[in-house]
Amino acid sequence: MIAQTETLNRLRPESRALVAALVAIGLFGCAWGLLHVGFYRHDQVIDTPIYQRYGNAITSGHVPYRDFGVEYPPGALVAFAIPGFADPGAPNEVTAGFRHAFETLMWLCGAAVVLASALTLFELEAEPRHLWAALAFISLAPLAVGSVILSRFDLWPTALVAVSIAAVVAGRLRLGLGILGLAVATKFFPAVLVPPALIYVWRRAGRREAEICAAICAGVVAAVCLPFLALAPSGLWHSLTGQLTRPLQLESLGSGLLLVAHHVAGMHVDVETSHGSQNLAGTLPNALATVESVLLALSLVTVWVLFGRGPATGARFVRFAAASLTVFVAFGKVLSPQFMIWLVPVIPLVRGRRGLYASALLAAALVLTQAWFPFRYWKLALDLDATAAWLVLARDLTLVAIAVLLVLPDHRRDTTEPVAA
């Protein structure tokens, strides 16, 4: 075994990265298969019936946002339409064929995440042990995430994020920002990566190149969204405002604090269902949602300023991209279990002990999430289950710890890298 490891380490860096990526894809396939057996099959909370309704409507010739409502941006339609064409059905029909096609598409997105992560690590000249450990973490993460990864489309925008980061680190700046624009048009969360990406471009290639990249990113978002804005302006606007005006969701940090306060101090809380999720209702939860939104904005700006004040190296860009995403997840007033998927391809890429500790905390956060979702979710939503409430708060505080760890000052200055062409 030691001899095999030494042989792999003696390979040329590009060959070693390719071998590691192929092995990791194999591990990812095994993990994906295990999600279909044992306890993973029980008590699933799935979104694929909603996706199939979208897919069936599209295949029937209906126009999204005009003929039927969609709660996601236009770039997400790809994840519904492709399985819909693979297994067309009646508008209100849910079929096993659609679910199989959807899971296959998500598996391909997951494989793309592994490949993009391997490319990023190669460009960062990661040590062999970091390369293998990071890719092993990413490929086996579905087992810690749980069955939620099978029935959410989040691997599609996550794959776009992973590819965009790889392109930027590799010096393909315009391509990277263009793909990042597509990710933003698919789900809003990649927008928090645009400022650090543009700072990186400006510092590496100059103001003009940053302006070009910003225009490309905005142009891709416009190209995806404008056709639907022209066809159904009110429908697309309703989709956007519906996401921005969501109340304090049950699994957010603020909600976790209130739920634990309910059990410790007897604080009264009310749960209501709206915006496709369970949320806390009332004056205090609404005020706390506003506080979280302000805290989120201030935290993101702080992360971006800290990144701008340091050297523009690929390693720092990856670290502060991970910090931006973690802050967005940790302090947002909405924190669904599938949001954890967004962090899997970026945090393990952070180098050194910081990356090791952050990855260990991420693993803990994933396990804490699966400890109550989906198995105790309805006990929490309907009965305010105390165990689930404590698990939610523990997970949310773990995410805060990751964010703090990622932005702590680095006493060892990053090595200088050549300016990207």
C-alpha cells in the first residue's frame, strides 16, 4: 500500500490530479449508490414531484412564469426540463422515470464538481495528501449530506460554481465569470462570489479586464433572464420577490436560538407554512429576520474587504470564496438542508491546517444536519421537538465557527504567484 502511494506521488502533477479525480468519481458513484439503501430510504422529504410538474408543463409547451409559476430563476429550468423530456407525463403525474432521469442528471453534476475541484487543486499546486484528502471528502460527502442530495437540484448551480472557480484560478478569467453569471441565473447564492472574483481579476489583470469580466457576468445573467422578463415580467418578478421576502425559516440561526429559548425558558413560538417552507411567525421572528439580513450584509462586505486588503493569490481567492458562501449560509434568514451542498466543493480546497479544521467542522455540520433531517424534521415542524431544536442550533453555530475560521488572519504570508494572462 505504501509502495502504491509512493508511486502515485511520483507521477507528474497533471497525471496525479487526473488519477485522483477518476478515483474520486468512482468513490462518488459508490456513495451515490449507498444513498439508495438502508436508512437513507426512510422518511425522505423530496422536491422531485414539484420539479416534475415544472418539467411536464415545459414539455407540454407551457411557458414558465407566464403559464405556470416557478419559484426559481430561469437557469434552474434546465434541471427540470431535461428529465421532463426524458419521461414526459401528465401535468399532475409523478413517475419513477422522471426521478431516475433527475438523479442521473444530478450525478453528472456531482461528477463535474469532482473534476472541477481536481483542476482547482492542480492549479493551486496542492500537495498530494491535500489533493487526495480533499477529493475523498468531496466524493464521500453525499453520505454525510444524506438523501436530500438526491431530490434537490442544487448540484447543478454547485457544479457551475466549482467550474467557475477552477476557470478563474486557472487564469481563464472571462470564462470563469461567464460561468459564474450562469450560476447566478440558476440560483441566487453564487452572487456572493462575484465581488471577490472581480477583486481577484482587478488585482491580477487590471481594471479594464475586471470591467470586461463584470460585463460578461452581467451579460450572461441578462441573456438567461431577459427572454422570460419579456414574456412574463410579473411572473419572473414574483419569483424573485418571493425569495427575497421569505420570513425566518425554521432551520436558520435565528430560529435555532428561538427554538432553544422555547425549551429552556418557555418562550412561545408559532410555526407557519409559507413560501414552500416552515417558518417562525410573529413580531420577534420578523425582527430577528431583519437583524439576520443586516448581519449577513455586513459580514459579506467584511469578507470582501478583508480579501481585497491581502495578496491576490489563487489560494486566498479560494479561501475567501469559501468564506463568502459559508457566511451566506450561516447568517441567512433561510437555511434549508440542501444549502449544505454548496459548501462541499469549496471548503476542502482551502489549504493547510485552516482547511483541515474547516473541513472537519463542515463534516460535523453535515452529520448534525442529517441527524435531524429528514428523520426528525416533522417532529420539529409540528411538535417543536427538543432534540431536533438543539441539533439545528448546534449545526448553525458550527457554520458560524467555520466562517470565523476562514477569515482569521493568516500569519504566514501567501506565496507570490504570477499574474494571470
